[in-house]
Amino acid sequence: MKSLNAKVNQFLLFWILLVVVMIYGQAILIPITFAALLAMLMVPVIDFFDKRGWKRVFSTIVVIVILLAFIVMIMMVLVGQISSLKSELPRIEERANELINYLHDYIYAIFDYSVESQKEYLKSQVKTLGESSAGYFTTLLTGVTGVIVQIIITLVVTFLLLYDKEKYRAFFFQVLKMEDRGERHEMLNQITKVSQQYLLGRIISMSILFVLYYIALVAIGVENALLLAGAAAIVNIIPYVGPILAAVFPVIMALVTFDTFEPAIWVIIIFSIIQGIDNYFVTPFFMGGEVRLSALATILIIICGGFVWGIPGMILFVPLLSMAKIIFDHVDSLKPYGKLIGTPEGETPSKRFHNWLRGKLKR
């Protein structure tokens, strides 16, 4: 009984300490984790240059320049679209006031809460917001500065990981005390493959979603379609939660720029169709079904990631858990945990859908 209590206490103490370290060390752990995933993604590029006789320092610099150019391009597009949105603010404000008045009347009709009382309450909230606007501005400025610093740290760590990738691979082999050297190579290759396919699959999926979202918003007539489509595509990197958040801003923009609710309804319908196409066809095809986690494990790890690291945690914890599952599957004492968090025989919902569809088509 004492040994069981000791094991339980050790287990709880380990997870408590791990969570504490991850929360208080997130400023450095988040960029390092992003850097590790990016380094595994760009390993084929480094190998390509190595085969052609390039010195490692030059090939690594080229990779960092590629990543930096990609980040700068996204930021420039977002800044340009946000700047163009300023010209539409007066009309958006006018339409927003109309919707607020409509909402006032609706609340009065349903809850018998007078319009004057509602306006007084809103005025008090706006006054409070105005008094703390300096604090919000400071927080925003600090957040932007923090993001820039983390991007710099991520790129620097990515450079170092790629420059000495053989050393870190050898360290991984030494840490894994397995008798079968081939099994260690297989495990590392699977971990690298999961990282590459997850990140590359997400990038391709987001690019296709961006194009589809943009076409849909332009067809509906929603203004600033480029900015809204880009934001919606980026948000989709968060599993389960992202697809819901993706439609929020386009729906709001449709509500404040049109005189009817019909465009907003069309946005919801078309975004749902596009999301279904991505879930069952685009993402499974490009990610290759490598992230074989059960729905429960995925949802729980997203919640834990949001609690520990916020939005970066919701993005990073899914591939990290997938890598942990690979390690579990190769260590005898941890195999039960791999089966617990994985899908039955590695089968995903999208794969079951494909099998069902293939069966229907054969009839």
C-alpha cells in the first residue's frame, strides 16, 4: 500500500512540477518548441543543400531567410488590409448603431428592460473602457513587442538546431536506451515525419481554406474579403475551436455592412461547407493521417494547452502529444498509454468516412 501511495505521489508531483515549469517558463519554452517543429520541417531543405556541397552555415542561413520572408509577407498583407479597413469605419459604425438600436428594441420586447436603462448601462461600460484605454494600449504594445521577441528567439533557435542537427540526433539516440538501434532510428524518423506532415499539412490546408474563403466572401459581396479570409484561415490552425472562430469576424462584417441578415446566413452556410471539405478531404490527404489521436485526447490536450500556454499551447500541444504517442508505442511499459490516447488501430474519423464512401461507390 505504501509503495502504491509513493507511486501516486511521484506521479502527481511530476505533473504538478511540469505544469508549473511550463507556465512560468512559457516565454522561452514556446519559441523553443516552435523552433524544434520548424527545424524538423526544414530538415529536407538542409539535406537538399548538403547533397550539393553547400556549407552548413550558408544552407541554414538560406532556410532562415525563407522563414523570415514568409513571416514578413504575412505581416505586410495583414497591415495593408487593416489600413484599408480604416476608410470603411464610418459606414461600419453607422450600420453598427442601427444593429444596436434593433437589439435594444428586441431586448425591450422580450425582457421588458427599457432602452434608457440599456443605454445607461452601455455608457457606464464605455466610460470604464475609456478610463482604462491607456492600460489596454500599453498591454497591446507589450503583446506586440513580446510576439516580435519570440519570433526572433524562434528563428535563432531554429538556426542553431539546424546547424548542429547531427549532434541533437545523436543526443536523442543516447537518451533512448533501446537495444535495437534500428528501432531508435524508426522512432526518430516517425517523430520527424509527424512534425513535417502536421506543419506542412496545416500550411497547405490553410492556403486552400484562404482561397476558398476569399472566393466565397467576394461572391457574397463582403468587403475586406482578403483580410477576413486570411484571418479565418490562420485561426483554423487551432483544431476544433478554430473552424468556429473562423466565421465570427466574416459574419460580423456581413452584419454591419449589409442591410439584411441574408449575407451573414450565407457566410455561415458556405463556411460550414468549406470546413467540411477541409475536414474530410483536404487535411486527411495532405497530413497523411499521421496525427492519430482520439477525439477525446485531442480535445483534452487542446484544453490543457490553452490553460498552460494560451493560443500557442492549443496549436503546439496536438503535435507534441502525437510525438509522445510514437514514443509510447515503442516503449513496452508505455504502450497502454499510446493505445489510450490513440484511435482504434490508427483509424481516424476521416478514414472511416473514406471507407464508408468507397463502399457506397462500389455498389
